[in-house]
Amino acid sequence: MAGYLCGNARQYYPHMHSIGDAAELLFGKAAREFVGVIYYVYLAMTAGAGMLTTSVAFNALSDHGACTMVFVAVACIAAFIIGTGFRALEKVAWISWVGVACIFAAIWTTAIACLTQSRPAAGPETGSIDLGIRVIPDTTFAEAMTAISNQLFAVGASATFFSISAEMKHPEKFTRSLIFGQGFIVLTCIAIGSIVYGKIGQYLASPALGSAGPLIKKVSYGIALPGLLVTAVLFSHIAAKYWFVRILRGTRHLQSSTVKHWTVWVSSMLITVIFGFVIVGVVPFFGDFLSLVGALVNPVFTNVLPGFMLMFYIARQPTKVAERGIPNSEEDMTTGRHWLVDSLLAYKRSWKDAVLLAIGLFMIVSGAFIIIGGTYSTVLSIKRSYDEGLVSGVFSCGDNSA
């Protein structure tokens, strides 16, 4: 639902280039700036996740041949050079196909290797093995919220769909792309998760590519390395593009290769990769890092704002520009009341609007719950990791692939 609303918004309001524009339509200019900052933080942190995972791959392949932060720095530099060189998303998007292919091959290599092993690689060499698989697991609230946040991170890129749709030659084809892309991701996650967890249970490594033993770990990370780096490149690029367009919109410098154009673009990329480097140094735990992103910022874009967008559509009932011929305005279908009031009264209009209203409210409430509960749980997990001495401190050189 969130992906459909975000990706197709431009068909109703063509001026939308980012989720910040959607926030402005809903709540005004102040909301645009607030949501824009959260959006940038989300993208930069996701780029940081790519840098962190790339450092895990380098550590695995080199048997921790250098300080982990050196490997993170290498990923940052690569993301900066590659991401800066391609200003248009369509010119850098092709590498996403390379990334998907590499990640797909790597995770299936790990899954198949786990299936062929008689015992989990991290399990005891002799005796009976308890995989710890339970119908109702003995899980605390904090552990459950951390797991939910991780899953939300895995499928919660809907905020980027504004930018992707804005640069598509045929944005009307976005829905079919969404169904194919998200369907592929969800089915792959279910298949891989079922196979690997069903085979090795509690001996699952984090990241999971290290679950089949040292040799397969190196093979899998070697295959996945280009894809992991692509994550850092693409999300650094999209994050920098947000501020680039935000600063230069309405000026000739946005499309012309002027000194100001290049200064803003290079500066945006540089600040983004530095931010990613710093956040990785502070939260060097892979699972906790993903949970932090998934809990702190993802719900805003996957639940809360799309929920409000759905309610806005219920109240204003916009039509596609292709059907109407002119863009919708904020005043369309207005009754003189705020759109929130109109949306809350929509249940009186038809049962379909009542169902959509219920969905929108559920998205908002569930998003707020995940933000509060997930962030609290992740902070506790990060604190516990530091207390247990899993790393010596911030910007640690320790091996994060062990």
C-alpha cells in the first residue's frame, strides 16, 4: 500500500519529487522540512548500512586483514566517487541490476550450502542439536520489536519511490514494476528465511551469509561484494540528490553544468558519505544498525506518512492528470473543512471509503507503535552489546565478520 501511494503520487500531483513534497501537500512547509530531514537521515543511514556490510565482506575475505574502519572508509570513498560521477539516477540505476544479481546468487549459495550440511556450521560437532525452533518462541518484547524493525528495514524503501517515479520515462508503469520488484523481494525473503532458519535455527549468523561455515562464508561474500557496494552507492546518490534538488530547484543551476551546480552536488555527496561513516562508527553492530534504521525512521515512510496520504486521497478524491488534463490542486473536492476532518467523516460516504479509512488509521497507529517500541528496544540492544564488550568502543577496529 505504501509503495503504491508513494510511487503513483506524481500521477496526481506532478510536482512531487520526494516525500518532503508530499508532507508539504499534507501539512505545509514546516512539515516538508521536518520530513525532508528524516528522509535524508534514512537514506544516509541506509547507505551507511551498505558501507557496514561491505566492511563485513572485506573482513570475511581478508581474515580481518585491516582495521574495520579502514574497510568502511574504502566503501565510503568508492560510494563517493561512483555516486558523484553519475548525476542522473537513470545513469546509475543499471548497477542495481548487478547488485540484485550478486546478492541473489550469494544468499542462495549460502542457503543451498546450509541444506547440504548435516550439522549447523556454528553448532556442536557431536551430540544432539537443539535448533531452538519453537511455534511460540520464548522472546521478550524488546527482541520481538527488534526483529520487526529488521524486517521493516528489509522491505521499507517506499520513501525512495517518489524519486524513482520522477525519473521514469513511463511513470504510468510504476505499479507493475512495484508488484514485480516487491513481490520478488518478499518471496525471496520468505524462501531464504524458511530454508536457512529451518535448517540451522539459532545458529544463524548475522549477517546470514556467514551461516554455512568459513569457506562458504568467503565464497558468499565474494559473490555479494559488488551488490553490497551498490547499496552504499545508490542510497548515497539518492540522499545527495534530495538536497541537490532541494537547494537548486527553480534555478538554472539545476540542469546546467555550472560551478554552483557541481559545488552543491559534490558537497551533497561528500556530506552524505561522511554521515554514513560516522553513524557506522558509532553503531558498528550489523543487526542493531538495521534495527535502528527500521525503527527510528522507516515507519515514518512505510506507515505514518502513507497512512495520512491515504486519508488525504479519501478526503480530496484526486484524479490522475492523464485523465483530467490538468494537475489537481489542494482545494479540489474541498468542503471548507480540513482534509483530516473530511477523511474521518468519509465512512458515511461508502463502505469502500470506510475500509480505506480503517487501513489508513491502522498504518498511522502501527507506525507510531514501531517507532516508539522499536527504537526503545534497539537502544537497549545497543547498550547491551557495548556492556558485553562485543566491540571495544566507537570507531572500533574489531572484526565485525566473526
